[in-house]
Amino acid sequence: MAFSLRQLQYFVAVAENGSVSSAAHILSISQSTVTEALRELELDLGFKLLERHARGADLTLKGHHFLRHARKILGDVADARRALSGSEGAALEGRLALGVTPLVAGYVFSDLLARFRRAFPGVAVEAVEDAGDYLEHLLVGGELDVAVMVLPPGRRSAALQTEPVQVSPYRVWMPLGHPALAEERVSLRDLAEEPHVLLTIDEIAEASEIVWRRLGIRPPVAFRTRSVEAVRSLVATGAGVAVLPDLAYRPWSLEGDKIEARQLAEELPAIEVATAWRRGSPLSPAAAGFLSVAGTRQPARIRHGGAIA
């Protein structure tokens, strides 16, 4: 029996929310319905997608790889429905100058870009990755139409208009077998003597250091890096622990070593990924189309001549 789109939807919901119960609540269906759909999906595929435990469910290595394909299939179907509902997207032409911050480039951008290109194949996209401050400079100067960026917590630029795309809480990453994994929530006080690996992009490292100052601790720093994959490998092999946003979490390093994550006992503001453009500046049809794909606006109706309805 071939798997269904509904089974893929349920699998993605469980993978993104970490448990069958959470996915069932969001989908407004029973847990037994989700469980049965996952069982049938795994039976059809011939391998396990999830490891169930008392706290929820973790992706297996094959489940992690299959998640990318499941998301693509669901995205392709959504794009096909949108394309068949009208021809406005195909008729749109022009250029989109787009900026992304580093974390967005690694974990959000590829999906957004693929969806935009399928919806608006006639638009040429020119994208640049840089720090948020520099992207703001380019937006204000008119060199970029729109950016997708991690917004600094508690700080908003008066020069930019922003709309949220995704909110991601922080969790602490630890290697398999770490003693703190016995707890549902882990306090950074209990990890004060452990080496930490700090990610120095999009102000991620600063978030950890703010909590350290608040708690009056100063853990040893094993390594500072701009690479999430380096953090993943170092944590998985026991070189240190790391505090990172959930959107970057993957349960396996490139070498195939397992990484576990736990919620933090301390309050730490979640990161917000948002679209941004110059406040008061009219949006081009291409920029408006990108915002519709990003999910921050209703799709614009394109009139003849490129005007937005």
C-alpha cells in the first residue's frame, strides 16, 4: 500500500512538535489516529521513522532523512494547487534582491526559495547572506527588496517593517549518555562546570552569555564557531554542550553520532525569524509575491502590467 499525503502530514507534525500528543493537539485529531497513520507509514517504507519514549518521539537517522523528502512532497503539492488556482504567479516577471542572515541561510532559506521559484518562475532571484545590521543597511539604501532575518531579541529597527515567519525556542544540546538527560528540563547552573560550544552567528552566543551573567556563572568555552555542523559534531562527540534554537536541531551529526536536546529550566527568549523591508517603501510585485510564499501575507493578485491588486 502506497503512503498517503495525510500520513506525511502527520509524520511532519510529530517530527516538528516532538510527540504524538502535541501533533494530535495541533491537528485537532486523536492520538490513536496519528499513531496508526505513523505505523502504516513505517510499514509501507520498511523502516522506523521515530523512536518513541516517555518524553515523546525522536527521529531515527532514516527518519531524519525522510523528513526532508516529506516536506518537499507536501510543498510541491501545495505549490501545484496554488499554480492551478490561477496563472498570476507564472505571469509575474522581474528581479528580486533578497538578503538572509546566516542561520536563515542554513535552515530556512532553501525551502522558501524553492517554493518561491515554483510559484513565480519568471522572477530572477539575487540573494546575499550577511549579518542583520548590514542587511538593514542594504534595505534602507534600496539595494535589497526584502530580507529574511533573525531579529535581535528585544530590539526592533524603526527603519524596518517586519512580519514573523517562525519562532524557535532554545534548547540545550548534549551527547548521548550525558547524565543531565535524565531530567525533563536542564538548568544551566547544573552545566556551569561543563565546556560549552558557542555559535557566533545571529547573536546566538550572546543569548547564552546573557543567561550566564544573570545566573552568575561562567562556564568554560570549548570552542567558538560560525558553523552549526561544527557545533553538532563537537557536542555529539562529547567536546561540550551547546544552547541553540530548535530550528537548527538535528538528532545526528554528519558522522552519524546521536545528539539529544532538552528544554531549559531558565527563561530564554525564543528567536524570531521574520521578513523585513524598508518601512514606508512600496513593495515590488516580486517582493509581495515572496511575502505571500513566506506566509506573512495573503498572495497578491497581479494585474496586467505588474501592478498589485
